[in-house]
Amino acid sequence: MTAPSTSSHPLLRIGEAARQSGVSPANIRHYERAGLLPPAARQDNHYRGYSAEDIHLLRLIRLCRSLDMSLEEIREIMALDSQRPADCQQATHTIASHLAHVQQRIAELRQLEQRLQALLAACNGQQQTCRIIEALHTQADRLDTHASAAPSARPRHV
């Protein structure tokens, strides 16, 4: 990993680290607890102090989160060295696996879109009896016997 040197830069308080990295103070603390960011150095006044390297890591985490990567995937990527062929292979595997997951989610979202469009087609919002509400109640009654009609019960990715 290539990150800026911390030797000539003063430590930043969490608010300034948040501003420079684009990561909220709450998420900075969360990433510390999750082990993605090393515990902040404590200054004489006991405030957390963040180095230029910490800011770089926070930006990297933010970038990976914008790619919808899980904390575990980010942890895997951050542990790799760009100069080692084995690590390059691992990074490729991690990203390929993540892409496959995203493609699966897209397919699920397309199915969801079709189901929602079918609901909208059932009613224009101007009828005496709302066909959308009726359809939802009918679908809810069928959930016990037709599990495939139910939305995916799989946990979310992140």
C-alpha cells in the first residue's frame, strides 16, 4: 500500500480528519472499532489524532464503500500489497467475487422492478377499491404456501 508519510504532518482532530477524508466522525470511530483503521493516536489533551496516512486509509475505505464493498472485503483489500503477485491474484478474486454479487443483486432488483410494475398496472389510483392494496393482501396470504412469491429473505450485503 502506498500512503503519505506522517513525519512532517501534524496530527488532525477527528473533525478535520472527517472533513479531509469525506468520512463522518461516527464512521471514523466505527472503522477504528472494526479494525479497518488503526486506533487513533491520543494527543496530550486526549483528543484523537489522525495522520496523513490515516486520512489516506479513510479515503480508501470511503472509495471501497462507494463500490458497495463489505467491511470484510475492504479488510481483505487493505491487507494486500500491490507489489506481490499473490496479492494481485487475491485482489482480483475479491473484486471478481464482489462483481458476481453485484450482478446477482441487479438480477434480484430487476425481478423486484417487474413485481412493482405489475402492482402499479393493477390500479391507477382512481378506483373505488384499490387493487394494489388487495394484491398486497392476497400476496401476503400466499406467503405461507408459496415461498417463491416472497421477497428474498437473504441478508443484505453490507
